[in-house]
Amino acid sequence: DAGVIQSPRHEVTEMGQEVTLRCKPISGHDYLFWYRQTMMRGLELLIYFNNNVPIDDSGMPEDRFSAKMPNASFSTLKIQPSEPRDSAVYFCASATNSGQYFGPGTRLTVT
Amino acid sequence: DAKTTQPPSMDCAEGRAANLPCNHSTISGNEYVYWYRQIHSQGPQYIIHGLKNNETNEMASLIITEDRKSSTLILPHATLRDTAVYYCIVRPSGGTSYGKLTFGQGTILTVHP
């Protein structure tokens, strides 16, 4: 298995632009998680899905952030409009009923 | 969710056992103890988890005290590649918080040659 796949690995964009991060979970995993990691705040859970349904989005910082999971093999995290404070590494993880398996992350820089 | 307390940093000599402690004194009966690690610039990696019995896998051993208020992750023969931040996390086994992992600051383990 290729593990969790995220794209792009690096994204540099200007303030105000829309950013879309993508994730392909491990086949057969029924949970999908989006995290954000910064030096100041550490690793924070943004939202997670179970069987493609959002379960808890209390970590989504504001309305500029949205996440979708249209099917079991694909999820997106969108930021519109992006701001410099959104600069971070964004991780996607998938899981069954044991441990979560993380992707390599997308490093987002908003200038 | 129960909180965990870990030392901010630890050192270990290569080839020796690394014993990483974690306190979770407010853990409830249906909460699991999970350990993850994050090597620099990579995503966190699942290591092991347990409820009340000691657990062992190819990566590590997990020792949970009988009262479940603390645990120790043991890397039996640490290598330089084990240098990472190690996170101890308590996670509920059911309910709407079932899937949530709350990462704290973790322990920075440095393995020296």
C-alpha cells in the first residue's frame, strides 16, 4: 500500500488566493483527519470524517476553511481567501479502529 | 479527554533502551493510551497503543501501570533514527470523540552515538 497520499507537497501562494489541499487515504480506512502544524500551536486537529461524513469540525479556525470528502478515496481542504497566518504544514491521516496513519504533509506558505 | 504529562526532553545512548514516561492520572476506564512519534519534517507515525495490558510490537513495548495512571514506552535498542518527538495521547474508545487525537508538546528524544 502506498500509504496516505497528499498533494501538493509544497504550495506557495499570495494572500487572498484560494488554496486546495488534497488527500487520498489508505484503502479500507473509514476515518479521515485533517491536521495543521505550526511552531506556535503544535499539531491541531481541524476536522475528521467517518465513512465520508464530517463528525467533528470544531477545530476549523473560521469560515475561510472548508473540507469535503466526496467519496472514500478522496478529500480536500480548501482555504478561501488565504492569509499569511494560514502558513503551516497540513497533514491528512486515515484510520480504521486502531492507529492513525499520516501522510507526508503539505507545506503551505502564504505571502 | 484525559490530559497527559511528558518530560520535554530526554537523551539516550545508541544501543541502549529508551524509556519514555507519561502521566495520565485522569484517564477513564474506556480510554486508550496511544503513542506516536514525529521525525523531523515527517508526518507523525503510529507506534503502539493499549488499554490496560502491556503491549509489544516490532517497534516498541508499552507498559501501563495497574492503576492506569501512567505508562512507559520502551524502545529496546535505540538507534540514531529513533531521534524524534514522542507523543503520548489518551483517546476515548467510543462516542463522538472516538477518532480524536489531541497532541500535546511531547518528549523530544535525542539518541546520541
